[in-house]
Amino acid sequence: MRLVLATANPDKAAEIVPLLAGFEVVPRPPSVPEVEETADTLEGNARLKARALVEATGEAAVADDTGLEVAALGGRPGVWSARFAGTDATYADNVVKLLADLEGVEDRRARFRTVAVACLPDGSEVVAEGWVDGRLTAVPRGDGGFGYDPVFVPGDGDGRTFAEMALAEKEAVSHRGRAFRALAARLGSVAPACVGGHQADDADQDQQDRADPAQGEPRPLVDQGGEGDAHEGDPRHEREGIEIMPGHVAPPPVRRRPGP
């Protein structure tokens, strides 16, 4: 199956393409402009980008959005992670602002979260989500990765930041790795019917929802009072309907929508 990749960010593409092994992944055509991320959720932004590519190319498309949710900042920067220090902020700008906002703060808990969305020409879509809990360092460490990687130590790791890991090590435990592995598995199970133009009835939808049984709910990173229990090292990071922050519940990963 051929998938058009929404991101033009070479750092993200380098991580995503190996995770979609078994699919033919092609870059966004140069003639298709970048889609403005105007949604107020990660899933919304990912869907905007994937749908825009389907409309522009007529082919199946895949996109994601990722956020860093910091307990001491009430879940920020979240959906604004890429623009935390401003619209034209660099990776370094965002890290500097984050560390400045956390200066003197003992609670360094944070969660990286990725939502990946594949939209198909018949109007169907597949959604998957992955996350990893960890803590933020006081100073950047490591030369690899990108974004907030130099200051994020995953709870599933050995004390190194993502930027201190090789790509394969990072993808084994990262939010993006978990999201795209789940997306690939789910997409592989529904894509033949979608590509064939099949529109699922209620019985089909129920079967799809049961095809990936719930693996447990993570505890909220931030509770109503602004503090929550740490949830580091839990292997249950790939599932549907994940409650990440109070009041936010991610929808099921597989949806069938009527075609346009």
C-alpha cells in the first residue's frame, strides 16, 4: 500500500519511514503546501494534514502531531510544543524556554505523546496513539534526536536522554515509535477493505473496535489539582481511547466515514 507522508520535516521523516516498513511511503509533493495546524488537539492537527493530502493527491496519506506535556506546567506546552517559544521558534529556542519555565522546579515529570492518523481515499481513517512518561533534565544532554530530545529521559530507558540514544534505541521506547507501530498494525488489518472502497456497517465497526482490545488506562499526568501520580515504566503504551489529561479522551483508533 502506498502512503503519502505529510511531514516535510526531515528529522521526523527519518523516524517515521522505518516504522512503516511494508508500506510504500512517498514524500509530500512539492506542489502541496504545508498545512497550517489550527486544531486544538494533536489528533485534530494530524487529521487536518492527512486529509489535506488525500484531497490534493487522491492517495492515502499519513500524518502525526506530537506534544510534550509537562506536569509542573499543567500539561503545557502540549499541542503548542513546536511553537512554545514563538511561531518561528527553533528547537533550541523551545528548549531554552522550557528550562527557563522550570527553573527551580523540583517536579520534572513529563509525557511525550504522538497521535498518528492515516486517511484513505474512501473517507476511512485509522488513528493510533503512543506515549512515553519520563522526566526532564536541568540541562540538555546529547547530540542526537531533535526537538526536546536533549532534555527528556524516558522512564523506560537507562537514564539517558533521547538525544543520547541511537535512533533504534529511541524508537524502541519512544512515543512516535509506539504510535506508528500501532498504526501500521491497524492499517494493515483494515487497508485492503478501505482501498477496495468497502464501507463498513455497524457489525464491521464493532469487529474493528474489538480487534485491538484495551490494554489498560494510564494514570493522568496532571490531576484536577495540578499534580498527579507518576506513571513511568508501564509497558501499556499502545491502545485506543487513552485518557491523557483530565477531560481529554482519545477516540477509538479505527473509524469509517462516508466518502465525500
